[in-house]
Amino acid sequence: MVRGGNQRLVISWLVALVLVLLVVLATRNSARRDDDGGQVRSAVRALSAVQRPLPVQPPAQPHPQNVLQTQHVSLVNGRCGSGKWVEGLPPLYIITPTYPRAEQVPELTRTAQTLMNVPNVVWIVSEDSTVASTSVVQYLNESGLNTVYLHVQMPSRYKKVGNKPRGVANRMAGLNWVRENAKDGVLYFADDDNTYDIRIFEQIRWTRKVSMFPVGLVTKLGVSTPIVKEGKVVGFYDGWIAKRTFPVDMAGFAVNVQYLLERPLASMPYKVGYEEDGFIKSLGIKASEIEPLAFNCTKIWVWHTQTKKNEPAKPINHTIATLGTNLKIISEQLWKGPAIKTKS
């Protein structure tokens, strides 16, 4: 009886041991499955978090019927959005002249995408138009940048000449806005058909008087730049020197706002090819005082890329097949040609 009891006891211990081993193995397999599943679920959550659209505030709708009443219009978008504002960092006042064309919004988009990576920017978009372009105003409101919109045309006497001084009235309108609203910071003319490396904005921010730097893809020489020796500007390399004291491209210099405000008579002439030279000379700056940036003008961080010209889009032929589709919305975004000012 004792021997049989011992056998039963041994068997019970063996069964218990087997059960314990089975439980341990099951627990380990379950842990592995949980680990694997947990990793998959985490990746899915992360991916979902990236793909899920962020809640955004509906953009303010432009009201062109209000802005058409005056020639000079300012629409200030106070939302920082993508553009950060850092306390104590000098602001950059970027003046961009533009005009109605098929490439207008795409080129403004390219400029805006660069400025979104630059803190403390006030973007002044000055359009050569008798009316405010709804597409431009709407884009600026949606950009999230601190923007100012102006629309102004060149004086009528200059429209009659063959070689028109384009963009001067628009730049002067932006310049006047800066004079009336800014106290410090740096002014820069950034045409919308250029391409910009954000490093140039990082450097021009600390301009004390007037700074200069190379601009690529200008004339057959491929570049317009100050000639620098031992940290000083000693000349200029440009495809068209003419009789200019400062033969530079419009995108090749920046001006300290305080320095500008101390020179209320500084202006840009309505003279084709001499706009930059005339403006810089009116500032009373000497070549020896110019600050060469972009590592003593050895780096090209601005390019006059330009864009292929496009004709106005042909109207979409709406049929029963297009009703209720996206083509209705898309057709409203196509450039149909210059806006025609209607008589009030």
C-alpha cells in the first residue's frame, strides 16, 4: 500500500511538473505574441497619427468687394501659423512684387514655402493690378504667414513707354508700408520668380546698413556678385555693368530698416536697369561700408530661376458627366487671363 501510494505521489508530482512547464511555455508564447502585436499596433498608431489631418481653423475668406474701393490696400494676416515668431529676433520685411499671370500663385507658393521655414517674417506682397486678385488674397490668407497685401499700378506716364519700369511702383508701395509700420529689422526685395536658400535669410537678418551677396542665373555670366577681397567689396561682377555704381541684382542686397528710416528721401527710380543702382545710391552708402554675406560672397543662395510662361487655361466643357465632380471646383482655380476692371 505504501509502495502504491509512493507511485501515485510520484505520478502526481510529474503531472504537476508537466502542467507547470506547459503554463510557462504558454506564457512565453503569449508574451511573444503580445510583443509582436504591440509593435504592430504601435506602428499603426504612429502612422495614423502622421496621416491624420491636423485640426485647422478655417481660413479667413477674402472680401474683394471691400478692397476694390481703394488703389492701395493692406490686408494683414496676423496668424503666425507656419511662420514662428521669436521674441528678440530682428524681423525681416520681405517685399515681393507680383503681377497676374498663370504662374502667379505657383510662384508665390514656392516663395511662401521657403518663408515658412524662416522665423519673424512679415511678407509684403505687392501686386501690379487695378483690382485685388481673389486667388492671391485667398492664398495669402491660407498660408499662415504674417502677410500684407497691396495692389497698385505704375503711373500712367510710364505705361506709354516701350521699355516699362515694371515692379517699381509695387516695390515703392511696400517700401512706404515699411516706413509707416516698421521700426527695426531688415528689408529685402524677393521677387517671386526667384529661388531662395533659407540660409540667406539667416544672414541678412543681421545687416547693419546694407549687405550684398551673389545671385545665380543672371545674364550669360550665370551670376551677379560683388567682388570681395580681404572682406571688403572692391568691385562688381555682372553681365551688364553700364554706368552703374552698384551693378547688382534686385535680389542681391538687403537694407537695415533703421538705416532706411534715417534716409526718408531714399527712393527707387522709374528707369529700366537702374532701379537697384538708383535705390542703393539714394541710401548714401559707400562701397567700403557694404557687408559681404554668404561667406564673403563665395556661396550662391539666391537664383533668378524664372518660370516657363503659360497661356490662359481653356474653359472646361461641363457636361452631364462632370456635374457634381471636382472639375467645377478646379475650374475656378485656373488662370483665365488678366482681370478686367468693371466700371462702378
